[in-house]
Amino acid sequence: MGDPGPMAHRAPRSAAGLHDTCRMRIRLTFNGMREKTPTLVCLSLGIGIGAGLGAYGFRWLIGFVQDAFWHHGASLLAWPAVSTVLIPAAGGALVGPLVYFLARETKGHGVPEVMLAVAQEQGRMRFRVVFVKALASALCIGTGGSAGREGPIVQIGSALGSGLGQLTKVPVEILRTLVAAGAAGGISATFNAPIAGVFFSLEVILRDFSSRAFSLVVLASVTATVISRALLGQNPAFFVPPYELRSPWELIFYTALGLLAALVARAFTWSLYRFEDVFDAWQFPEYLKPVAGGLCVGALSLAFPQVLGVGYETLEVALRGHLAPVLMGGLLVAKIAATSLTLGSGGSGGVFAPSLFMGAMLGGGLGSFFHALFPAVTAPSGAYALVGMAAVFAGAAQTPITSVLILFEMTGDYRIILPLMTAVGISSLVSHFLGRETIYTIKLRRRGIDILAPPRPDPLAQIRVADVMVRQVVTLRAALPLPAILEHLRQHPFSSFPVTDGNNALVGILGYSELREVLTSERPEGALSARDLMRSPPPVSYPDETLTEVMEKFRLTGAGRLPVVSREQPTILLGVISHSDLLTAYQRAAVDRHLGG
């Protein structure tokens, strides 16, 4: 009986593929997760620097495209109305082939692809996404496509994190965290919101709030924000007048805003994917469909030019309360249509900025109505526009924490926090009641991927060391000379041996790693014993530990086998447990679960 032996119970042939998956997962965990903290810190800092520079470069590229098309290109046409229609179509003509032929995962708003990479692709993304997404989204947004900057920069930062992780060959779990770190850095640098960037990444992308994930994501977020502030300044994303809660009764109106924001968010989500279905069903070359979307957006902009591009200028006017309620109502509907046409036809850009725009129009229009009826107890319409921004995004993405934090950081004003939390909470609850899918997850759900399904319990966490450990142990005496030790290695194919003293008490562990230096040196062999070479005190395991805990010990120590001892008497050797024992236990548990349905 020993750790390199075959499985005691063979699995059926139908589970052979599952066996290979289980074996690969265990070996990746054992052999890969040995990254040192300084390495991870350097990677996180590098990702933050790259995300910060990427966000700056991406904004510059959008500005360059805008200048090239709307200033220089529009001057070539005699009729402004014609250029307004044709320029978005020209952008679609460039974006379509770029996405179709170089990186199809850059189509649309990008965040679902990052979520998919983390959930099912072991954090692996193609590095070319960094360049294709930046160029395609800059062309789309710069020529007037109704989309935001956050989706592209999330995908760009995540691809950068994945590329660095793959280059340094980090383990899978670390690679996923680096992808999330890149996403956090992108959000933080784009909106000057480091806290919100962290929580967006953990809440939406990684869905993991462990201390290690939090630390690496925070480092990338802070670094990216420092780079962004150094290049773009420390100003908040929006300058808004000081708003505050006028009366406790006003929370009733903010509750109504939260309810309507959820409905608008669901309507936007439905419209976006309905237009996507229409364009997918259209028998037309895929790479030319963005041209049609651009033409429609251009035509719509003849009536509502504010829907072109990101729309932050119009949004700020609404935050100051300088837009007519009727116009805000029209812009709300027009922005939903323009964004659905842009992204549904195959354009490239995010949905966060359009959600903010819709929320500002909804809140501003509703706030004007409330303020006209109850001027003594309600704030101006700009306050409702500000809260509506977060509420609509919270309803679309169902991310209340991120929504509250990002609006707080983007405006730098804490006085509106109570109405903000009220509306965001109501919007998230109502949206979840209407459907658990978000604007991000529904895209994956339509591909048959349920990313919101609860994870299956780890079978290793249900098994104790006492159930799988080997009790008949081959040991080495502490006084055993080196030649005899080498003979033991030839006779027994184990990676290491417990070392005991004259009273059979465990005093150390001796394996290939401890012998490697001696075997390659010219030291006299006869003068060395097991006591001279062993690792002391030895890393040990206990019978009541779970195999998950033991797997972490293997990762931390780099050992191939661990002695099992009593907690009450730690020198009494009860058995050993090895990589192979854990692999066998995992395979059995996984096959049982597979056969049991």
C-alpha cells in the first residue's frame, strides 16, 4: 500500500474524460500555485500601470477619431445633415471588418466576455484583444456610436492582466485574479474611482471577496488611478452643484425613482438584446451590419443629436437642471434606441455610460415633476438626475454596492448618499424580482452558460485526512547513513520519508529536495546521516483536517507527502498523505457525483 499505486476502484469508461479533468485540476493546484508575494505584487502593479496608460491612450484615441471625422471629415461634405448620417455609418464600416476578422470577442460591450474568461476559460484571453478592442471601440464611439468607454477599458485591462499572467505562467486561480485586477484598473482609471473599480471587479467579474483577491485588485486599482490622475488631473468625472436631502419625506419620491429606474433598466436590457436578435437573423454579411446600425443612429441623431457618442456633455447639463422635462423624456427613449442599434448591429462599446445617461434623463424629468408639485420639500431636478444615474445602472447590472460607490466617487459629493442608497436599493430589488439575469449575464445565458448558478461544493472539503491516509508507513531512522538512504530511495518509489528517532518519534522529513544539494556536491557521503539532511520540524497534517486544508499545505510547503500526526501528541506518526491520495479521493468523489447526476 503506497501513494504511487493505482486506484482501488476503477471508474467506468464513460467517466474517462472527467478523470483527466480532475487530474489536471489537482496537478495545476499542486504544482502551479507557488507564486511568491513579491511576484504577485509586481504583477499587480504592472497591470495597474498598463491599465492606467491604456485608459489614457484609449481616451486620446477616441478624441483623435472624433477630430478626424467630425472636424476634418465633415468639412468635406457640403450638407451637415448628410455628414451627421454618414459619419456613424463610416465608423461601422471600419469597426465591422476589424471585429469580424481579427477578434470577434470584441463585439458588443465586452464585460460578458471577461466574465466568461474568468468563469470558464481559466482566465485566458487573447492578448490581441487589447489592441483590437481599443481601436474598434474608439472608432465606434469617436464616429458617434452610442456606447460607453467602461466596457472596452474593462476588456482591455483584463486582457492585459491575462496576458501578463500567461506570460509568467501563474496558476489558474491567480490568473483569474489578475484578469479582475486589470478590469478594476481600467474602471478606476477611466472614472477616477478607485474604490468603485475594486468593487465592480469583485462584484461583477470575479465574484470573490477573499483577502488575496481583494489585495491584488486594490493594488492594481490604486496604481491605475495614480497614473490616470497624473495624466488627466484629479478632478471628479462630473462637476455637479451641491445637492442634499431637503426633507425625510423626500425619500418617498426617491423610492418612486428607484422603482421606475428598475423598469427603465429592464426595458433597456430587453431592447438591446431584441435588436441583437434582429440583426443576427438578418441575412447580410456580418461585418457590414454595423454600417446599417450607424446609418440608423445617424438618422436618429438628426432629431436628437445628444445621443451620439458617450453623451457626458448632455448628462452634465441635466445634472445642473438645465434641460426641459419633455426633452429629457425624448432623450431617454432615443438613447435606448441608439445604444441598442449601435451594439445590437455589432458595434463595440460599453453600456455603463448609456445607463448613466438614461438614468439622468429619467431622474431629471421625474425630479422636475416632483419639484413643481412640492417645491418646499424636494431638491431641484439635478439631484434626481444624479441619483437616477446610479439607480438605472443598478437595475441593469444588479450591482448595488458598485452603483453607490461609483456615483459617490464620480461626483465627490457625500450629501446625496441617503437618497442614492434608497433609489439604488429599490432598483436592484425590483430588477432582481423581475428577473435574476443582468445586462451582462443575459448574454452568456443566451449561449447556454449560467454564470449565476451556485458553485458545486468542493468534494475535497467533505473528506477527512483519516479517511484516505496511508497507515503503513516506510520511515527512515535518524542515524541512517547516506548510502543506506539512497538504497531506500531505490527500493521505495516515494517522494519523501518521515524520519524517526530511537523511540519511533517523528523528528523530520527527508525527500529528494533535501538530497538534491548533497547529490550534486563533493561532500563525503559516509559522514552524513538522515538527521543531518532532514527537514525539521517537518510540515505535518492531522487526521481531522479536510483534504482542502491539506491541499493548501501542499501548496505552501511544496512537499510531495505529509506525515499525519496526532494533535495531542505531535511526535506520534499515524500515517502519511500524498498528492496521489488526494487525487484518488477527488476522482472517486467526482465520479460518484457524476454518476449520481
